[in-house]
Amino acid sequence: MSTKDLVLAVFAVWRITTLLLREEGPFEVFIKLRSFIGVKYNAESEPYGETSKARLFACFWCLSMWITFIWMLVLLWAGIYSGNFPHFLLYTFGIAGMSILCEEIIQAI
């Protein structure tokens, strides 16, 4: 995977995770998805979940890890990524970690 592909993957994972976790989306599709999954909001408007699926969609760190794993499987299936299993894990954790770092920097601003 080239540096350009790696950077694009990080921003793609960050954006998809942000869409699913925080955005309204067209016709409030993401709000409806989170509601269907069971995500609730406390008095400070912070998401929380009572089920495992809802907790997944209330946590940027958790959701970004799964989004990255799915993204890497798609890249593997499409033939864009052709590395071995240890590199697959390395890229999965690395891309998720970098997308979390992006999120932490943005939240700190």
C-alpha cells in the first residue's frame, strides 16, 4: 500500500466513522440508523448504548476499528491490498489508530 493510499484510507475511515457516529445525513438516515440500533443520548447529548451494537455506535474508537477492518477486507477482496496476515493486522490497527488520532486532534481544537 502506497503512502497516498494509506493517507486516503485514514481519512476515509475517519469520515465514515464520523458519518455513522455524529452526522444527520440526507433525510436523517444516520439518525434513524443510530436510533434503530439503540443509541441513546444523555442530558449532555453524548451517545451511549445499552446493547453491544448500540455501544459500538456510541464509541468513535470502537467503531473506527470495525470500519477499518471492513475497509481492509474490501481492499483485500478488490486486490488493492495483497499483503500477508501480519501486515493486514498492522495496517488495520495503524489506520484505525491514525483515524483516532485525527479525531482527537479535531476534538482538541
